[in-house]
Amino acid sequence: MKKAKAIMIQGTMSNAGKSLLAAGLCRIFRQDGYRVAPFKSQNMALNSYITADGLEMGRAQVMQAEAAGIAPEVRMNPILLKPTTDTGSQVIVNGEVLGNMSAREYFAHKSSLIPDVMKAYDSLAAEYDIIVLEGAGSPAEINLKDDDIVNMGMARLAKAPVLLAGDIDRGGVFAQLLGTQMLLEDDEKAMLKGLIINKFRGDESILTPGVRMLEARCGIPVVGVVPYMTLDVDDEDSLSERLLSEHSRRADTVVDIAVIRLPHIANFTDFNALSGIPGTEVRYVRHTEALGHPDLIILPGTKNTMGDLKWLRESGMEAAILRCRSKGTVIFGICGGFQMLGESLEDPYQTEEGGAMRGMQLLPMRTVFAREKTRTRVSGRIGDAFDGALASMRGLAVEGYEIHMGRSEGTLPFFNHLTDAVTGDEKRDGFCRGDVYGTYVHGFFDKEGIAAALAEALAARKGMSLTGCGPVMTPEDYKNSQYDLLAEGLRAHLDMAAVYRILEEGLT
């Protein structure tokens, strides 16, 4: 049976740009006529996604699948770790929750997951021409090298030559790349076929002496010096630079949206569609003094609703949000943020912290956490109960996915009329009262027309309009434009002839 050729992007550290480089290669290979799929054996992130068959995977491989022009599948990310504490994670295998484990427990258990990893990889490799693999963290984390299944261990299993990326924007890129190579075993060094200097700003010719010295020391070619590219694609985790935009930076802002940067924020990719609307700015706010008086405050999803509600309270952020509400700011909660808006949260099975907590009292509802996770895709429309400042959005089509523990019940009518894509059942979702809105649906703003309609409704409240701020693209067209820009940038700064040669030669 013919098997796909493979190439792997590893990094000298977290946030070296592995996900973006892998996505760019996926796009380039697709443009060049190949059937290409992404793969990351083990992902650690709170940004997750529900596939068409109701399984959970990391957002990075969803983004890479989009760049490759294919539907995301859980085979592309067979293991997902969702941190629940500083030392533990929920372990998801093949899209299903295996359980919660401490770091030590998972480290002892992970080798038993190799059959799951290889079954997923081999099935993809049998269907595609090229697999672009992504590593995690750094292959030089020598304390984690035993039974490695995500960096050089995975490269060995997949027989994938490795390109190692270093982040020059943080400084010390030559030491990063050379030091990483020095800490590899001899057989691992043999798998390392090229180096990439990533996120460069400035005149590339200034780097030439260092590049030549690095190549001489490592005995490996530098296949590219990739510039720092400002692109709007989905980010993987809390290291995302978009989360640093706490203060307003744009003079042309008509609609100001503040997303509360919760300590355990999850699925902040929910709001990327809003940031793509001309005249609209999305800020991620962690400090009360930066909140100001935005047009909309969003409480996002979280992996620890009760713990993050406690943080809102203790930091003064809850009081600041309530002050904004009293002055007319619209409030919107998604998933865990929706749960916070109610009257109470109860955790009888100790799904999170156990016990009960008072909610923010903005919606008359009660949330009770359950043992089992709700995990499905939904589609439908916004109903007539969607009232208040955003009432002009009634009747619009919505779609997205649910990932939550528990159920919220209240006295208000639901405003989302949905169909469960997995079961086919009709269901209701979402409450609103007095310009306070909440829903369990992740991706609520991604459906064509939703983000633009919300932004226009917020502008109209101020007697303004977004007309003239610029053309509004559909979310799909906007994403494709960003992937094409990414591919264009990589083609200009990577030696693609060398990349194709490395891909063709593979590992013996």
C-alpha cells in the first residue's frame, strides 16, 4: 500500500511558530496539487473543537486542516491534553475523555497510547500524499525524552525528516538552534535535516555571517529566514499574541469589544471573526484599569468556571463588569462565561471545585455541573426571544459546537433554535435579558453574517455605522485570504526546493 511522504516541524521552544509553519506548508502543498493532511500526536491546549462526528480535538490542527483545504478529523490530533490545574490535565484520546491525570500519571501512561497514535497516523498516511507533522515544546527537553511520542519519538515512528524552527524575536536564536541540536542523541541528530530562523524583523543580509557559522557548527542547512508575519489565523493556546491586546491600539475603532482574559480561558478563537470586521477592535482584558467602557464585554469559555468566577470576584473584575452593565454596556457569555452570568453554580459531583457558588446574577438561571461532557455540533437560527440591543440579529442562521459540563435552566425563553448534528434532535439554547446574552455555542460568531450584524447593531446604538470602514468578507473567504498570505510569505523566504528534496529523500 502506498504511504504518504512525511515532514515534521519542531521548535526550540513553545511558541516558536511551529503551528503556523506547519499550516503554511499544508497550504503550499495543497496549492501545488498534493493531498495533504496535518498531524500532531499530542496537543496541550484549552482551545478545542468538535468534529462533525462529535469528537474533540485541538484547534491548531483544525486551522492546519483548513489551510490544507480538508475537513478536520480527530485522527489529526489523537491525544489532547486540556490543563485543569498547574499539574494536571483532562486526557482526551481519539476525541473521547479518558480521564483526569496528574503530569506524573500521564508521563507514566503515555507509552501505552502509542498504538492509538500510530493507528491514527497510519490511516491518514494511507489516504494522503503528504503528512505535515508538528512537534510540541522542544525536542531538547531531556527530562521528557523517555517514551517521547510527540517530537523525535514521533519523527522516528513516522520516518519523518525534521525541520527545526527557532524564534529570533525572543533573542538568542543561534544558541536555541545549536543548543537544541547538541542535546539530541546521535540518531535524533540524523533526523534533523534543516533549520528555520523564524519571526525575523529587519535586513536579512545582516544575519548572513551568523547563518553561515550556524550551518558550519551544526552541519545542517538553514532552509529559510522567515519574517515576522502579521496574520489573523486561529491560535493554539494562551501564548497567543492576540491575548496581549489589552488596551485600545486603533484610532479608527467604532466598536470596542473587551473579552475578559480569564486565567483558564478556553476557545478564545470564538472571537476571531469579530476582529475581522472593519471598524471593530477586540481587546483581551485582564486588569480592571484597562477595561474602560467598551460597547460589548464578552465572558469567554473556561476550563474552570468556578475558579475563574472566583478570580473575577477577587480581582475586582466582576464589580467593574457590573458597573459597565449599569452604564449600558452589552454583556455576552459563551459556555463557561454564560454559566457565570446566572444566579448560581452547583457542582455536586466535584467536576470542578465542588460545592456551590453565587453567580453574577445577570440572568435568572441555575447551572448544575454533570459528570459527563456535552460534546456535539449544532445548527439552527436565532429566535424571537433574542431581544434588546441585538434584536436586529433575530432570524439569522447560527452553527457551532458545544463542549461543556452541566446544564443551565431558567425562567426565560431560549433564543437559539438548534438541531443536534450528532443525534438529529431539536434543542433550545441561550438566554437573554436586558442586553445580557448567553449561549453554550462555541463558534457562534463564525457563521456568515453573525459577526457583522452584531458589530453593526453595537455601532447603531451609538448613532454610528460601520459602512465605509471597509469591505466585509465572509469568514471563510477571510480565512482563506490569510492562509494564502501565509503561503506566499513562506514561498518567498523558505527554500522550497530544499524542503521538497528533504521531503522526497525522507528517512532511511
